[in-house]
Amino acid sequence: MTYVIKKKRSAMPVHSSLPPTKKRKTSNVANIERLEETLVSALRKSASLNPLADLTSLAARLTDPQDLHKAIYALYRVFVLIIDANRLCGVVGEAEEAKVVRSWLHERLTEYTTVLCGCLRNAQKGIRTSALDILFSVLKHLSESFSQSSSQPQLHVSHFRKIVCGLLLVDVCDGKLDPDVREHFMVTWLSVYDDIRWFFLRESTSILRSSLSPANSHVPGNLLTILERLTTMPTDASEVNNFWVPAFASPPQKLSMPPPQDDAEDLETEDDWRTFFDTPDTSSTTLPNPPSGKGQSQRVYRLSAHQSLHSLASHRAQFTVCWMALLPHLSTSTALSTRALKYLHRGVMPHLNKPLRLMDWIGGCVDVGGSVGLLALNGLFTLMQEYNLDYPNFYTRLYAFLTRDLLHLKHRARFFRLAELFLSSSHLPATLLASFVKRLSRFSLSAPPAAIIMIIPFTYNVLKRHPACMVMIHRDANDFESDPFDAKEPSPYLTNALSSSLWELVSHRNHYHAPLATMARIFSEAFTKPGYAMEDFLDHTYSTLFETEAKRNIKKDPPLATELRRNIFPLAPEEETEVEIHVVGADVVSELWTF
């Protein structure tokens, strides 16, 4: 029996008039608009908000910038309506169903916040900045809503913590915060609003104190890029006057004084870590409206968040704790340590409660040496000069920085600025000063011209300021074979430099660079010049030296040789024949250069 299988004729496919991409794009936009209208209508009628889950999941899947931009703003408008309707705030005695709905709304808000934090790393600049704007706008609405429900000013900490994590915990390949997002955050919020800065420092400290996984090793670098640009730390209590959350602008309530403590309790609190926040300066530790009576100042850790935001000591304490938590993470990277040391002495120390707490970290950087140690000298000197730090064997450590590599570093100008300041005291012994001058002179033999131009005026100023070292330029400069200077001695007090001469600087009179040779002759003249301004010589490089020579006006044509010398080493006698030139008694170099 034969079976005949008939094929069913397939219907002709219906082709859309729109391209697939355009059709899909139109479909996404239509879905976003439909879901938003449904949610707005549901909020007005107190109906079901289940479409909110569909809209958040749709926003998480979108990749097209225009569709994503429309989705995040549609969700923003919906969540603002939800927040303003107090649907996220709990009420005393509310039904169990209302608690379940509120918990479900919080979950949707968390999903939306995750989508916005992911948009901070979007390839489109407009998406990145818009996401950050929405995050902080939602923060303001949430904080105002919770402040009204609790009858006291407060920030929605959990939402703000997600923002800080989105800024610092970047999960892209390089792990670096996008410059557009960083600058927008700095200019719009961190550098403007005191409450945002205070809470940012607190949450950043919490992240640093948590155990950072290797995947989050970029967090210290991202935080440093933000803190090194922070230039609006308040220096007076009157400067704390701008808040992102309007509820914080109202003056805080007064604190009631704690009951008096006996002597035993006072002894127990002497080693309390929280006493780190105490400072004897009553102008900065007292509250805006301190209670009258004995002991008006209050410890910062006893203040509420609202009271802390109006306390200058609290801002300084958060700034101090954040930097003290950050510095140990910077020690593992030379690049990060270098960046921090450039900024530490002028942008961090003036705002710390106790700058002397930095002495261990700065001292460790000085011991590292090289460019890191060189930059740490600024911070070390600031601690010694302004905060009375006693650093033992300081000049011995400074003498150890004088190495051959120092004159080739790009930070050598910073060293000469500090060295001139350190050696300016008239109470320093001549043996110490002679060691510094002699060692610099010795290293000038292999230094580039730009470094020698710094050494000559530096040496002249030291000799002019300390006449006891003038004997070094009056000795015979040609007797350098019996130089008593011990270059390997680590102590500047035992080098016998004062018994030596500066023959190295005399040799520069024949330097190939004419201006340098002219400057080296200053030591053979009378010391009538008051002294050189070192700033005029610290910025020279090969480029500046070449530009100076190229732009020099030539008054007289330089003489040129008219005949080619057959032997460029005249110490080797030569015998010429008609066929070849034969060098008699010449060394190997002369033979190689004889053609």
C-alpha cells in the first residue's frame, strides 16, 4: 500500500515595512511609554504596581543608548511619585499586606539603583552623567521623605552607600573611575554640599576598612583621585552652611550635658580610641549652640548626624579617619604613594585633627628613598616646622639622598628647594655643610648640564652664607689625587670634606656648554654678589638649554677649523708616509681612530 504525503503549502511570510533594528527600537520605546502610563494611572487609583517589575527588568536588558536613556528617566518619574506618596515609609500599626508591598517596592528600587550604578560605566557620556544626576535626585527625595516620617533630619544611608560603591567599586577591565563621572560628582556635589562630603568620607572609610578583595584593589586609587581634588574643606564653622538635603539646614538641637564622672571612669577613658577626636581647641569642638556651664565642649562621637554636620570638628574628624584608612593601602603602590605625597603637605595636613599621626607613614616613605623619599621630605619638613616633630638623624638621612641618580630625577628641583632651606641655619656645623657641598660637587662630574646649573648657584649660596666653608675654594684645585674626602662615609660629620677642595667645580670652567663654563668662574672672583635666586635655575632641562642657545644673537662668527686633523689624539706621535699613516706608540683608542 502506498502512502502519499502531501506537503502543506506554507503561507507567504509577511514582511514589515520597517528594518528589524528600527522595529525593535520602536517596540522598546512603545513598551516603556505604555508601562509608565500604566504605573502612573495605578498610583492615582492605588491599583497594582506589578508593571514596575517589568519596567525595571526591561531597563536592565536595554543596550541602545536612546532606549536606555528613556527607560531610566521613565523609572525616575515613577519612583518620585512613589516616594512622594510615602509608599516607602513605614507607618506604626500598618497591615501585613502593606509591609509586604513596601518590601517589594524597596526591592524594585534596589534593582533600579543597580541599573543606574551600571550606567556610570556606560560608553555614552550622556548616559553616565544622567545616571549620576538621577541617583542624587532620588537620594534627595528619599531623604526628605524619611526625614518627614521620622520628624528628624536624616540621609537615606543605604541608597547613598550604593552610590559610593558605584563610584569606587568600578568593575570594568582597568577598574578606574571615569573622568567625566568624577568631575561631575566633584563639581556638582562633593565640593559644594557639606552633608554629601561628610557622608562620603564616612562611607569611603567603611569600604576601606572592609576586607578588599584583589578584584577591588583599584578602590584606593579611585578614592585618591577624588580626595586629591578636594579643595573645599571648611576651615571655620561659618563655612558649614550648604546642604543637599534641605532638612539638614535647620540648626541642631542642644545636647544635654552628661553626668559627672568619677576619677576611675576618667582613667578608663584615657586610652579610649574615641579620644582621638578630642582637641583642646574649644572654638572648633563646641557645638553651634553649646550649653552653658562647665565643660561646654562635647566629644564628636556623641553627636547625632545632624549635630555632626554642623560641627567643624566632626568634619575634620571624618577627613582624618578617611585619610588614615587610605594611607596603608597606598603603601603597596609607588605611583599612588607619589601622588599622595605631592598633595599631602598642603592639602591634607592643614585639615587633620592630629597631623603628627602621619609621621610613621611619612617616615617609612623617607626610608624607601628614591623619588618617593624625595617627595616625602616636604611632608616631613612640614611636621618638623609646624608641628614640632623631632626626627632623629635628620641631616644624616638627608645626606643619604645625595646620590648620582638624584641629579637625573625630574623631582630634583624639589630637593634643591628643600636643601637650601634645611642648610640655611647659621647654627649648623661647617663640617656638615662642607659634606653636602663636596658630595654635590663630586656628583656634578657625571651630571647633565641642567643639574650642574643648579649645583653651582646652590654651592655659591652655601659658601656665601657660611664663610667657614670658604677654605674649600682657596686650596690648590690641581691636587685632586690626594683628596681626603671619604665619599663612602654615610655620616656627613665624618667625611673630612672640610679638609678637601672643590676641584670638581673648577673643572667645569672647561665645560663644553659655554654658559655653564662662564658660571663656574664665579668661584675665582670676589664674593660680592649677594646670592643667587635658586628659582631662576631649577626649571632648566635639555630643551630649555637648547632653546636658549638657538635663540641667542650671534655678534661674532665663531672660528672654524680650516684643515682636517689627521690624528684627533695629539698625545700619540705619528709618522706619515705617502701611502698610509702609522701611529707609533699610540694607545688602542688612537689606533682605532686612525684611518
